[in-house]
Amino acid sequence: MTELILALDVLTREEALEIAEETYPYLDAIKLGYPLVLGAGLSVARELSQFDLPLIADFKVADIPNTNRLIAEHVFESGFSAIIAHGFAGSDSLKAIVEATENAGGECYVVAEMSHPGALEFLSGETAEKIAQMAVDCGTDGIIAPATRPERVKALRSIIKDKKILSPGVGAQGGDAREIAPLIDGMIVGRSIYNSENPAKEAEKFAFVRR
Ligand code: O7M
């Protein structure tokens, strides 16, 4: 089964709660990050926990090990069950997050390759593959890989094997949900759902990926 993860990148607490209320029956998790947390405060995570879905903290953490650990501990104490890190800061930085994740009983994902066009300028190809290997070696739960480039998802799958791939980029960024769904474990969808006239109906349309 491929999970459906809502990227809740709205800017206010009210909008966030309203969209979550409408869509939660069709979701497997909610991902929130800077747009919502900077707009509504970190306490929005506790409020969203009423929907009983895993909350993924997308802060793409990329600092020295000590700072990474402090961020990860804070994230897990705030009601999140998973955290997303960047890999380019290196394995010691990543291990600090993995340790905090294990202590909290959560999950940790690493961005291996991004979905937008500019991603090809620095963190793609061999670099993305090295980050994916590091994600395996450091004991993370999986990686983020681009729904906009299914051939890259296949290449990264051969490295991370049965760990999870969560994949953003369908809809607004041009990725095809039906093409990518069989290759991944979780599909991250934002604007197609939360900008729609009827977010619940739009979320329901992704039901096929969850079969
Ligand atoms: O469906 P969208 O394009 O509105 O939203 C996609 C979400 O996925 C949004 O929250 C992005 O910040 C995020 N994302 C990407 O779009 N591309 C990436 O390469 C990585 C992410 C992401 O979630 O990284 C953890």
C-alpha cells in the first residue's frame, strides 16, 4: 500500500484545522513545516494531533550534530512522530537525529533528491545516491525522492531497498500520481488538495494510491 500524506502548507491555524477536519479520513499522515509553523506556531502540532494521524515535521534539518539533536528532541516533544532531515550536512549530523528519533520512538527521513528543476544543480545523480546510502547506513526509516522523476526513484530504490520512499511532486509540480504510486511507500500531496474548492473530494480522488 502507498500512503497518502497531506503537505499542509497553509499559513494559519484556522485553515490548517479546517482542511485537516475535511480531509483526515482520506489521509495516512500530515506533513507540516515552516509555512504553517512560522504562521501558526509550533503548538499547531498538538492541535492537529486530534485527528489521530502521524505528524511529520518537515524542517529539513541540516546543522551540526548538537544542534540537530536539540531540534529533533524538541520536535518529538511537540507532538510529531517523524522528522525530515537533509543529508548533505554529513553522517555525524544525521546520526544525531537518528539517535534522538530512536529515543523518542519516532521515524526519521532524509531528503535524497528534490523534486523541483533546480534540484539538478547540486543534489542529484551520484550525490543523491550517496545520501541514500548514508540514510541506510545511519539507520533512518527512509528517504524523500522526487515524484517528478520516476526513473530517479527507481535508481534510489535499488539503494534503499525495503526502507521507505516518501515522494512529493505530483499535481502542482507535474508528477503523475498513477505512475509514481507503485514505486513508493508514501505520496506527499499539498496544493492539489488544500487549494482545491473541495479538499475532501480532491483527497478522496487519491484513494487509488492507498489500495
Ligand atoms: O504538492 P505541492 O507541490 O503543493 O507540495 C509538495 C510538498 O512537498 C511541499 O511541502 C514541499 O515543501 C515538499 N517537498 C517538495 O515539494 N519537493 C521536495 O523535493 C521535497 C519536499 C519535501 O517534503 O521534503 C521533505
